[in-house]
Amino acid sequence: MKFTILVGAAPYQSQGVDSALQFARALLEQGHSLTRVFFYHDGVNTATRLASPPRDDRDLNAGWRELADAHGIDLVVCVAAAQRRGIVDASERERHGKDADNLAEGYRIAGLGQLLDAALDADRFVQFG
């Protein structure tokens, strides 16, 4: 079965991002496929390369990147939600005249069309947060 996941929860403020990651790992272990994870609303904060969780805490950003690398999962961050929260890649940095970018490697910024395409292509659409 093919899944698409929407993550709208803020990392470390609720269980949503962590639960989505555990769900993704479980469905892949059971032989299902996950083509895209779309980070929306406060979920876009998962994709900042500037977060430094304490050593005794889980690194949700790295967890998603490792899973995506291992299984070819597309990690997409909503452009509008990211801009509102100060998450930018090199292209958005230049476009808006910012002096730095902070999107972590392995994630990409795109619009809601990417969410719609993935949802239409999936057998199951699951939302966290």
C-alpha cells in the first residue's frame, strides 16, 4: 500500500512529529511504501538545520533525513508556512534578500500542489498534528 503523510505539528511541542516518524518506520518495515512527507503549519520547523536538541533528546530532523535517505522518501516543506516561520533555502534566501538560509539537507521547499499530487497518488493519506 502507498502512503502519504502530512506533518502539521511543531517538533518538541507535541508528539505529532515523533509519532509520524514512528508510524513511517513501522509502515516501511511492514513492506508498504511512503513516497512523500509534507511538512505544513508548525511542522515546517522540523526542517531547520539550526535546531540542536540536547544529547539526551531525539533529533527529529535527523530521524526524518535518515529514513528518507534509506527509502527514497521526498521530504517537502510548504513554502508559505516556511516563509512565515523563517525557514528558507538558498533560492528563497536570494529571492527575499535574506542573509542566510536554514533549510536542512534532505528537505526541499515546494507548494501545496506537491501535497495534492502525493495525496492523489497514495492509497492512504495520514495526517499528524
